[in-house]
Amino acid sequence: MKDSKEKTEKKNINTRKEKTPVKKTVINYLLLTFAALLLGFANHVFKIPNNFAFGGVTGISIILAKFLPVSVSTITLVLNVTLLVVGWIVINKSFAFKTVYVSLLFSGSLSLMENFFPLDGPVTDEPMLEFIFAVILPAFASAIFFNLECSSGGTDIVAMILNKYTSINIGRALLISDMAICVSGFFVYGVKTGLFCVAGLMMKSLVIDTVIESFNRCKCFTVICEKPEPICEFIHNSLNRSATLLDATGAYTGAGKTEILTVLKPRQAIKLRSFIKSTEPGAFLIITNSSEIIGKGFTRF
């Protein structure tokens, strides 16, 4: 009877372990789908009508569409397929599969919007307003892609290759790989559009790095207190996290205390801060931000 119960418990544990990766994969692909559609919308409504060619395959396509009798979406698809082959060879197959999915969804949504919701020009007479959305929306979508180890294709692949083999972060690598496209904007569409392109490229790289850091941001707690047991119990049972305990001695008083080290997500940090304030207001807290935590329960190598 006992053996049967243990087998059942083990089976339930294994089932939960099997379900977790599937659930995570579904959520990841929903996020990728949302980001790809958002990218297509931003390009069709804000970027292409204003000739904002600040990088990416879309930027190249906007430049080439001036001289070729084909649409921006068609050129984007052709260039993406070419660079996807490079990504498959140089990076990894998992990356390439997700990137193929995103690239085709992005190019397909862009083509559908061009056919069913064509735009003859900018949707407003405020170029600066459209410029802001043309920067923020694609940058937000790209940050989701990079955070899930994916790409929308195009020069994003070049940026990820640079990031893989050098110490350059993704935003800066993207800035380097897209600079030539922005310079072309001066010659094809004039100084005003060219300046918008350069400004958009610089802002895009900053927004991508900022958004990626916000996705992975954690709170590092250093708590020095006399009664660590209630705090550790709250961390374990209520927050489902762990902590490290160290013996500490006050330099002035010589009194013995305990130092608690733990890392939490921002929402968990608010709960722990409130708990410590109510249970041990005399505790000394140091709370710092971290953009990257590597280890069990967080990001793995």
C-alpha cells in the first residue's frame, strides 16, 4: 500500500515536471506571436509611411523599395529568408526555428496589412508623434524576441552573432549593424528623414537594452537582524524562495547578528519588505537592483 502511494506521488511529480516545459513553451510562443504582430503593425502604420529607415531589414526594404517595383513586405521576406540561413548555421537550430516562425508571421502580417489596409501616407500630420511610436513599439517587440532567445530576422541575426562571439551587448551590436542603413536614408529621402533615421536608431538600441533589463530585473536583499527565523520562514513558505545565512558582528557594539542574503522578483520584494517592517522593524536592510541573476530558480547558463 505504501509502495503504491509512493509510486502515485512520483507519477504526479513527473507529470508536473512534464507539463511545466509545455506550458512555458506555449506562453513563449504566445509572446512571440504578440510581438511579431505588434512589429508588423508598427512598421505598417508608423515606420513605412514616414520612410523611417532606422535599421533592420525593414529599413533596407524601405530604401530598396524606392528603386525596385516591389513592395516593402516582399523585399523584407526575401532578405529575411537569406539571413535566416546564416542564423541557422552560425547560432543554433532552436534559435532558427523560432526566428523562422517570427519572421514569417511578421512578413505575412505586414503583407496582409498592405493589401487590406493600405496607407497612402502618414496617418497624422505630426511626424514627431509617429516617430516616437515607430521607435518604441518595434523596440519593445525586439526586446521580447531577444529575451526569449529569438529574433525577428534580418539585422537582428547579425546583432546576435556579434553578441555571441564578442562582449558587445545586443543593443550596441544592433546599433553597429544598422548604422549603414541610416546613412542611406540621407541620400534617398533627404536630410530631415535621415536625421529622424539616425535618432530612431540610437533611441531604439537604448529602449531595447532598458526593456530587456526590466524583464530580468530582480531585487537583492541583505538583511541584518537578530531573529532570522520568522524572516527565513516567510521567504521559504510564502515566497517559495531560499536564502543564505551568515554570522555577522557589529563593528561598533560587537553584538552578534545574522545576515540574510536572498534574491527576489520585484513583486516578492515588496511583500518581504512589508513583512520585515511589521515583524522586525529594527532590522537593517540593503535592497539593490540586479539586471541578471544566474542560478537555480532564475536564469540558467
